[in-house]
Amino acid sequence: MSETPATDSKPGEDNAWERNLISRIALEALTEQRRARRWSIFFKILLALYLFALLLLYLPGDWTSAPVGGTSGYTALVEIDGIISSDSTASADQVVTGLRRAFKDKNARGVILRINSPGGSPVQAGYIHDEVLRLREKYPEKPVYAVITDTGASGGYYVAVAADKIYANRASIVGSIGVIYSGFGFVDTLEKLGIERRVFSAGDDKALMDPFSPLETDAIRHMRTMLDEIHQQFIDVVRKGRGDRLQEQNADLFSGLVWTGEQSVDLGLVDSLASASEVARDIVGAEEIVDYTVRESYLDRFARRMGTTLANEIETEEFKLR
């Protein structure tokens, strides 16, 4: 009768050893996978830098300079497209930069400010307006014409009146000489929902535009006074820019209404109907147009997109490894 050899192992030790082995193998595989992905990201960055270097190598030496046109003379163009605000492509910084380059160009016979904007910040519009006047005084031999395409309203028109003349299309939307400050009121909403509102402020009127508090009479009077003052500034700018051309017998001229380009000619808001190309050819006398609008460069766009792509790649890989 055979005897079973004795063993010192305890029950379950064999299974624990197998589990530990499997865990170590899985951990090694995960580490190797993480290492491979990091190397993959590294080589992608390296490739991006290599392509970026090639791009710089083949760009002309003056790729950062302003556009150049023919030596015989041309019309410079600067575009205002969209909302006029500090964080948009129609910000004062960008528009003014383009205008300065356009006026400084000795080969530019005239400057067209092409506008397609419903308005925006009165401060940003004011900066652009004042700079146009300054450049007109500095370069008196170089005329500047505003050409309204789809819309030249509110702040867009505020800028336009700084030009020597304003042109538009017969169907353009022009005007909106007014000021607006809007919001919402939810005074009774919180009470109906059983929610307590907690607001702490220093200064009696610091929270006057809080949407969950009722508007006091003094606050309403103050806001109306402030808006009336800005509105009057707008009116003064239009009167100074348009002069005797304005048909001020129309009581609605400064009411905030808008008109078509054709109606605007009759009201004196616009001088005539013409496109940018027509103004360049028939008014400036230089049909070739050189665009001086400050736009995002290909390099900026490439760098931004590459940075976003790499950031997303790294975030995705890190998420996978957690």
C-alpha cells in the first residue's frame, strides 16, 4: 500500500502564488504599455517640431510683414467683421493695427474700411473711431472710405462716421444710433421655489443689477442717466462726422431704428451705394485691393491646433492609464 508524500504547503497557498504571478505579469504589461504610449507621444511631438521647422525654413524671410501690392498704387482694405469687442477679431487692437499699416503704406492711394458689424462695445468702437480721425489728420493726402456690406449698425456705424465718406448696398442694414443695457428679472421666482437669496455687498448700489432683487427708483434713474449720456456721445459723433449731410428733420434718426442702405442715402447716413471694389476702382482710382486686415496667421493657427491636439492626446492617454 503506497503512502502519499507529506507536504508543508497550506491550503490555498498554490492559488495565492498563481494570483501573484498573474498580477505581476499584468503589472509588467501595463507598465510596458504606458512606456510605449509615452514614447508615441514623444515621437509625435518630435515630428510636429520637425514639420514646424520645415515650414519656417521654406517661408520667405519677411513672412511677418504687412502684405505687399503692386508698385503702381493700390487700395488698402481693413475689415471689421462681427461683434466689436476686446476679445473678438473686430477688437480695437486688431483693427487699429491694420489701419496703421494701411495708412503708412506709401503705395496705398486710399483706405477702405469694410464694415459688417451689428455693433458691440462702445469703448472699442470709440477707440477705432478716434484712431481713424487721427490717421486722417496725419495722412491728409490719403482718403478713407467706409463701405458697409450686410450690416453697419450701432458701434459699426459709430466707426463708419469717422471716414471721409460712407457707402453701402441698397439692402444693407444701417443705423441703430442708440444704447442698450439689458438683463432679466426673477424677483418672485426664488420665493415660489422656496429658495433663500444671500447677497453680500459693500456700497448701497453695488448689487443694483442683481436679477433676483427689485429695481429701486433711484437705480432706474441712475441707469437711464448713464445710458442717455452715452447716447448723446453717439449722437455728437454722428453729427460731427456727417455734418450737413444729415436730414435731422426725421425725428427717428437717433431713436435706435435701422434703415436700408437706400433709405440711409436719403437720410444722409450714407453718401452713396457702392461696393468695396467699386469704391476702389471709381473713387480711389486704384482697382487692385490689398487686404491689411490683421488675421490669425497660419503659424498661429498651426501652433494652436497642434497644442490642442497634443493636450487632448496626453489627456486621453492619461485617462486610459488610470
